[in-house]
Amino acid sequence: MLTLSNEPETGAALQEGADIDRRTARRFKTAFRACCLIADGVAHFAMIKNMSHFGVMVQLDRPLRVGQTVSYFWDEKRIAKARVVWSKGRSHGLENEDEQVIFDKQFRYRSVRVPCRSECEVWVDGARHRPDLANLSLGGAQLVGLRVRPGALLTLRFQGVDLPNTTVRWSHSKTDEGPARSGLSFAQRLTARQLDAILSSMEGVPAPEAFSALEKAA
């Protein structure tokens, strides 16, 4: 069995049984990459600390169970399914079900968007609206049920958090295929702990349709 280790003397390597040639051991690369981790149907914000094609070590302010099956991604088009092979405090070792490509040169990094569903309040041009949040990241969010012209400034409130001077980056009108949507950029980025606390307060449960779309993209 493969075992993910974060012990100092192993350099966080993925080790195989003693009968396997050490030269074939799968080495980890140090990383500091945000990801969305979904466990028991709940989305959490986590940090990948090291990674290989075969697994990752993540830090997460939530307990995970050894043997538990989870999914994680930093790009919604690449969802990895994995099993928890060890857990110690905030650190957890995950073994991928299938080999994953890491540090793809074609990958263009952007803030990880965590799927969620929470009612919010928006003030723009003197009017108050009550759309839903479809996803949330450190630097922005997506509204569902409201189209605001790109470039507009608004105040967003959800889960007791006020975010003034939020900028609308893009928007789409309602169509037969779906409701109106607007993409937002925060004036001041959230911290990782703020985002995790917000997700916890809304129970971090992805909207069923959003999560289904992510799973189909895997």
C-alpha cells in the first residue's frame, strides 16, 4: 500500500513497500496552492503544501477520517478523487485514485472558486437586491439571479460580512438556459481563514447543480 508521509526525514515523500526499489519512489514537490476540498458533500477551503501525481498533503481546519473518500481541485476542470491515508492535526495526506498532472505549464492560475449557495444582499445604484451566491473565492464571487453592468461598484453583504466597493467584472442576462449572473471582484481580498469561516457559517454545502457540473467536468 502507498503511504503519504509528512515526517521530516522522508521529505514528505510518497513511499512504497520495502520490497519496491527506492528509485521508483514517487517524489513530492513543495507547493503552496489553494484548493477546494469536498468531504461528505461539504466544500472546504484548504491549502496544498506538497503534491505529486499520486497524492497531496493538505492543511485544513476541519477533521478528516483515515479511509475517508474526498474530492479536491484547484481548477474546476480537474477534480481529483482521493482517500485519506493519514491525518495529524490540521495536516492530512491524500492518495489519489488516479494519477494527476501537476504544475501543468498550460495551467493559468486563478483564485480557487468554492461552490456554495447562500442568499446575499447587494446595494447598487441606490437599489437593494437579494440574489444568491453561486461560488466564492478569496478575491471575488459570482451572483446568480442578478445582472449588473460590468464596471459598476456595489456593496455585497452575506453571512455578516460587508464588502464595499466591489467591482462587477462581467455579467450575463437571463436566458432559457439559465438565470442572470454577475462576476464580482472584491476591493480587498479575503484571507484564507476568513473564507473558511464564511464557508463554515453557511455549512459550505455546494449547490447540487453546481457540484454536479463540477463532477461531470472531471
